[in-house]
Amino acid sequence: MNALKNLQKHLMTSTSYMIPFVVAGGILFAISVMLSGEAAVPDSGWLAKLNQIGAAGLTLFIPILGGYIAFSMADKPGLAPGMIGAYLANEIGAGFIGGIIAGFLAGYVVNVLKKIKLSPSFRTIGTIFIYPLGGTFIVGFIIVFLIGEPIAVFMEWMTTTLNSMSGAAKVPLGGILGSMIAFDMGGPVNKVAATFAQTQVDTLPFLMGGVGVAICVPPIGLGLATLFFPKKFTSVEKDSGIAALLMGGVGITEGAIPFATADPLKVIPSLMAGSVVGNISAFLFGALNHAPWGGLIVLPVVEGRFGYLVSVLLGACTTAVALWVLKKDAVQEESSTNEETEEEDLDDLEITIDQL
């Protein structure tokens, strides 16, 4: 159990370092296409150069993923073996799974190398020279000559299998990814689902088509609920609803967190229901998202925009209606709280009188 927790810890550490590359690269990529006015990558002018900047971020995120897994396990000496190993895995075609395996392998190898006793005069050299060099050689050799090709074959099989899904076959996958995205809104479960789709954006854009919808449904659904059913929310929550709409539009699921924190047992199931509906709908409509990001900001790089927008609307309305059904009126909640406070005050008064 502890080993599993450690694996999760290393993976979450690396994901937190990887996300800025995905954000910067994905948004610049989307902006370059949006400004070009066509649902295609610009191939000339300053927009092509802007797209090149965005593509650089998207190219780097798998090496960053592998590098910081190794960093989490073995500190700085693990960075070079992890990044180089993940880069090689990606070049071979092993994709993000190869990158993750390379990262864990690099962390383990460097930790083993650290057990070799060095004289005090060689310890500094070991950190900046011996461990990174030895780790890179060993990990690179294993990836290139031993496990890279089998992982690439598995990735090709997985890509072919997922691409062959159609109609109802996509429903279970959409349900799982949608519920994971909304469950903790940017937390570890969300990141697993988002990373899975983001790292497949070049080969399986339908995954980001669904996940891109699921990402923005929770805050947009909450924003709509504050507008359609204002009695269910306090004045502070109503103000937060506008911000949630904006955050949902640019693909920031965390816009739903303040609402979920205040009433998790009713809000989180509502968010999950909306994201599941949105994700499955986008799969069934055949929406393809070519940017590793979600929300409405990616519309310029979405194929099947009508289906994508309808899916967002269906998911958001599902969340709003679920909140209407599950949540009590905010006025009732406030009045019941006041009544409880008054009863406690009366009890305290009675005790005081009895003591007198």
C-alpha cells in the first residue's frame, strides 16, 4: 500500500511540473489557430511562428513528465536520465506510458547508483557527473534496446482499439473520464484523466473532445445554476457564479471548488453527473479537440463545433438541474441555522436562570 502511495506521489509531483507546459503550449497553440480564422494549423506568417512556440510546449511535456518523476524519486541526479529516457521513449513511439516508465526507471537506477560508496572528494562529482551520466546510459540503453519497441507496439494497439470505438462502445469510457474530471476538480483523480487525454491529443483527438467538455462543465453548470435558480445560493455564491462561468469558458475546472467546499455531498455528485453527460455526448457527436486543453477557448481547433457546444450545454444544464433538485434554498438553510442558534441561546439562558 505504501509503495502504491509513493508511486502516486511521484506521479503527482511530475504532473504538477508538467501542467504549465501543457497550459502555455496548448493555449498559444489554440490562439494561433483562432486568429488564423481556419480550423487548421497556420503554415505562414507570424501566426505560424506563434504556433511554433505553442508546439514547443506540447513537445516538451512528456520529457518533463519523465524527468520530474525521476526528480521526485532521486532528486537532481535523476533529472537528466528521466528527461532523456522519456524523450527517447516518445521518439520511439512509446508515448506518455513510455515516458512514465522511463521516469520511474531513471529514479530507481539513480537511487541504486547512489548506494555505490564514493570517497569524499568524488561526492560532488557523483551528483553532477557520475549519477546523471551512468543513469542516462543505463536508462537510454534499456529504452532503446529492450523495452521501447514493445511499449510502442502496445501504444499502437491501444490507439487502434480506441479509434475503432464507435457509438455505444464509447459510453463507458466517456462516463469514466467525465466522472474522474469532476470528482476532485484539478486534484489527482482529475489529473489522471486529463493527462491521459492530453497525451493522446495527436493520435486520439476524440478523447480531448470529450474531456475538454467535461473540464468546463462543472464551473459553467454552477454559473448557470446561480442564474436560473438563485434561491438555492447565497449572495456570495451568486457573485462567484459569474466568475465560475468565465473560468469554465477558459477551461479551468477549479472554478467549481468554492461551491463544492461549501456543500460537497450535494455539489460534487451534481458536477459528476454533468461532466459524464457532457463527455459522453461529445464522444457520440464525434467532436475532435486538437488542443490539450478544455473549455470554449479551444473552439478554433475543434472539429464538430456544434456537437462540442451542444455537449457543453447538455452537461452544464444537467449539473444545474441536479443542483436544483438536491440543494435546499439558501434562505431556508440560513433561517434554520438562525433557529438553531436561537434555541442554543435560550438553552444557555435557562441554565443561567437555574443557576441563579
